[in-house]
Amino acid sequence: MPIGFGFDIHPFTDDPGRRLVLGGVHISGFRGLAGHSDADPVAHAIADAVLGAAGLGDLGGLFPDTDPTWSGADSIELLTIVRDRAAAAGFSPVNADCTVVAEAPAVAPHREQMIMRLAGALGAPVSVKATRAEGLGALGRVEGIACMAVVLLRELDAP
């Protein structure tokens, strides 16, 4: 049963039209993150973990930021595509576990909705946890949000 690890990080943007998306959930009252797609570090970290476990490369190779097709893409849809690619390669997700690293917003009020969106796209249980960087940014600045994830896959022909 292969295990994959994923990591993603996006800086905050000053673009007032950019919404903050974490785990497929739009969170109001906070600056959005910069990125080619919707810049959801939670969905991206899980997708990269799936790709790694299945030996299918990485998110940047599958959805390059040089391809306008993926501009503003919904990362939950990208995760669904990744799940389907893993299935085509003979793998099915067993579960995913991720940790969001953010000073703000608090993840707890959005956790259940994130879990529902992510598990729906992955087709397996997802655990979402959060921690703070405790002011380790340069001079205490809060510059973005990161996420780490692990995913366990099983081979489709295995019991």
C-alpha cells in the first residue's frame, strides 16, 4: 500500500477580487491566496500526495501554471481529476490526513465543510487539522498559508 506526501504553500495576495479557498471552502473576511488556480493549498497538498503515492509525478506537471486552461481552476475539481488518474493507474485512496499551517483564519469553524468537500473529491475519508507557525515568519509577518498531507492508496486488484 503506497503512501504519498504532499506539501503546498501560497502567499497572500493584495488582489481584492481574490477569495480565500481552503479545502474547497470559500472563507470570507480574509485575503485570498496568489496562484494560477484558486490557490487552495489543502486540495493541492492532498492531490500531490495522491500523485506521489501512485508514481504519477506532481501537480505542477499535470496542471502547469503556463497552461491557461487551469487559470482560476477549482482545486476540488483538480483533486477529482487526480483521483481518476490514480484509479486509471490501478490505485484507490484509503484515506488522507492533512495539517494546515496558518495564523488565520481559524480552521475549526470550517473543518467539517472542508472534510466533506475533500472526502467527496477523493472518495475516501479525510482528516483536517491545523496549527500555527507561532510567529516564525520574518519579523512576525503573516505571509501565506501552507498545508502538508499524507495519503494512503491501495492497489485496485488487491483485497
